[in-house]
Amino acid sequence: MLQRRPDVLARLVDTAADPASSELGEVPPSFRAELDASFDAWLDGLEKPAADLAETWASRLGEDAQTRGWNERRVLIWLERIGQAMLEAALDAVEEGVPGADVGARRVVGAMNTAAAAFNRAFRVKAEEAAKRAAVLRSVAENAPDGIGIAKPDGSVMYANPAFCTMMGSEEASRGHFADFVHPDEGPKLAQIAEVAEHVGHWDGHLRYKRADGTSFNARLKAFRVKSANGETIARCVLVRDATPEERSEEQRRALEEEIQRAQAEALRELAAPLLPLAEGVLAMPLVGSLDAARTPRIIELMLEGITRTGAGHVIVDITGVPVVDAEVAESIVRAARAAELVGAEVVLTGVRGAVAKTLVDLDVDLGGMDTWSTLRAGVAHAIGHERQKRRQMRRGAGPLR
């Protein structure tokens, strides 16, 4: 057989390269060189037992099939071509009276049949396993909560799971083109997605889709390519997750954060102007921090609420914790005192240090007869004493003390 190697090789190349008779697909220009380099592996073992020869052929055939990406049908066709070429060469040798040629012919036929049977069994088992895997994967896809779409390389949809169709609002989503379901405003983005997916292998991000009823929604998208062993794209796949629940949760989270911030701000405002009961008829409001136009109305509001609720006759406003007393602060204090007077209470101002007193004089602030004290302690003693004296006089029928 080795003497007839060129003849067998030529028969194989002619058969494989003939477009009218070959079912092996397109044959590359390098086919003859590849076959020539590997052909000795096919001839190797012709002197071995038939089982060993079949094993050699099966191993060689498996390598060729994997290299060229052949399916079961093409593998068996190639096995038939090789066996036929060798058998024809052996029969020619028999006709020429070459010693042992008839034995070689029988060995070729036996090896071919044994290898074909082995491959048939292997392919049958492989097909059964593939069918089981396909059934599992299809069940997963059919029950997946996210949309799954599979398309040809040109984008024509081959499969869309129920979740994908539900998102798009139509069973037609299992047909058509991927681009048909994308919002028109996202058109320019599709080219970018396709380019990245093709060269990087996948694309992750957000894309806006349109439903059959004309509405639209944002989705989290993962687009990727499925490629063959030789790097050719055989399918375009997308995993789509409706981002509407995520966006709704984000809106609710922001609303909750804003509500918490408002509540915190309200609590801080109340803490910034606490109203404390010190004795019967006496309330204290120690102020800390700067007083401005936004804070003053809240101070007056809390003060009036406390006076109305408790019937207090004196409110001690302590400004020890106010770092700067200027015209605006003085005006705020005067406004609070006037408001308290309207509901029958007097304001006692404490924490009037020397520098504060000088500022009030320099600003020519009219405190309207408001009692002022340098310390909170002195102001508390004054207010409590005044309230006690007022109650005693009222019990004697002398009327309220002013």
C-alpha cells in the first residue's frame, strides 16, 4: 500500500475537491498539504491486527473531524472516502497480481467497517447526551425570568423564550430581527453593541426597548456571540432583564431618603430651639448656633405652641450659645418677644454678655422693655420669682402682675 500512496492520496484529493460529488464542505487550498502530512497515519498499522488498525483509523478520523469542525455525517463520509480510495488501490494491486494484495483489501474493508461501527456507536451516545442537555437547557430557558433571545449572525431571531416575548408584549418577538424591538432612539447604540460584542465577545449595559403597544422600558442587557471552533460567529445571543422594578425600587429608595432627610432636618430644627418647662408658668428656650431668617419663624412657632399649651407667663430665651449677635439676631429676638406678648407671656433674655450688650447698644436695638440678664441662672430666678409673686397677688384678688 505504501507503494501506491501517491495514487491513494490523489484519489482522496480529487474526491474531496470535486464540488459536484463532495459533501465535505468547502475544501481549502491547503487541504492537499494537510492530507499529505497526515496520510501516513492512515496507512500506519496496515500490518497490525484489524482491531488495532480500526483504532488507528478512528483516532486519526477524530482528530481530522475536530480540526475541520465536521459533524457525524461528514465524518462517516470522509471515512468512506478514505476506505474506498484504499480499497480501490488494493483491488488494482490484486488485478496486477501483487502478492498479498487480496489480504490487504480485506483488511482495509474490515478496518473501515469496524471504524464506522465504532463511530456510529460513539455518535449515537453523543447524540443522546446532546439531546438530554438540549432538553435541560431549553427547560431552563423556558422558565427563566429574564428574556433570552438567540439570532442568526444577521440578527434574524431563531428563538425567544416566554419571558422575552412577555417583555416585548407580543409572541411575534420569537420572529423578526433583534433591532425590531429596540427603541428608535437607541439606533446608533446598536452598532456600538455589535462591534464590542464581535471583538470583545460580549457587551453589558442598559438599552431601551419598545413594546408592541408602543410603550417602552429600560432593560439591563448582556449581548454576546457564539462562535465555532474556527472563530466564525454562528449565533448572536442576548439576555434581557426588565429594569422597571429596579428603577421603581430606586425611586422608592430616593423618596424614602428624602423623607428621612426631612424628618432629620425637622428633628434638628426642634433640637436647635428646644422648649423646656422649668417651673409652673416658666419655659426656657436655650438657643445654640446661628440665627437666620429661615430659623426664626420656627423658633417663634415653637414658642407660641409651648405658651398656648402650658399657659406659661414667662419664656426665658438664652442666647449664650449664639456665637454672633448682630442686627438680624437682635431683630429675631424682638420679633419673638412681641409674638409671645400677643399670647400673654413675657420674654426674658439671658446670656447677654458684655460684648453682646455693647453690640445691642451700638446697633441701637429697641428691646421694648424686655428683661435681660447676663446668666441663665439669674434669668430663671427672676422669672420664677415673678411668677410666684403674680400668683400670690392673683389669689389676693389684686389682678395679674405686669
